[in-house]
Amino acid sequence: MLKIPVVLQQEMIDLAKRDSPIEICGYLSGNGEAAKKVIPLTNTDHSAEHFSFDPKEQFQAVKNARATGHELIAVYHSHPASPARLSAEDLRLANDPRIVYIIVSLQNPEEPVLKAFNVNAGAVTEVAILSSEGCE
């Protein structure tokens, strides 16, 4: 399970809509299963079908999370025109079983879908997203 405040879910959706049709990407920081902050990163690929993090931004995200007592608990990215499921490329790049991978699907822009997954040795497990009201 991953606890993501509604405001953070909406922030990821808003970022995805703002940059569509380019995929957005970034991290969620927090503690344990509780997300506390969305950390948007630049998609250096500027692509509608894949993303790459800016290495300097990625390093800064780790540094900032640690400075606030958080850890990086999830990677998120959007699928502007496809479902909220991990693509073959997503699976190939999902190499940390401790991280939750979140997809923000805008396949139907009126009803965005967020889904979360764990990937361990190629095995994919959907992770339940528990909505909460605040970031306490």
C-alpha cells in the first residue's frame, strides 16, 4: 500500500495535463508508505512515449529529500495516451524493488487514472493507493 494525499495525486495529474503530450516524470518523497511531496523532474527526452531524468536534478532530489528527513519512495511518470500499466520499456528500466512505480494515465483526460506497481525480478505486483486528505 502507498498512502498518497489527494492534493499530491492532483498535483501529478495537473503536471501531466500541463505537459501533455510529453511524458512527465519525477519522484514522491516521504517516509515508509506515506508520500509527503511531489518532486517533478525534467523529462530530458521530451517524448510522448518515454522519459529520462536529468541527472543533476535527480541528484538534487535525493539531496533535498534527505535534508527534510524523507526518502524517495516512488518514481512517477505519465502515459499521455495509453493506460496506467507498465510498458515493456518501463519494466526494463524498473530495477529497484524498494521503489514504487506510479503511472498517471491521461488516456481519458476527463478521468485520469493513477496506478502503482512494485517490480521485483521481473514480477509485477499492483500496489494499492490509499488516498488521504493531508500531508501530515
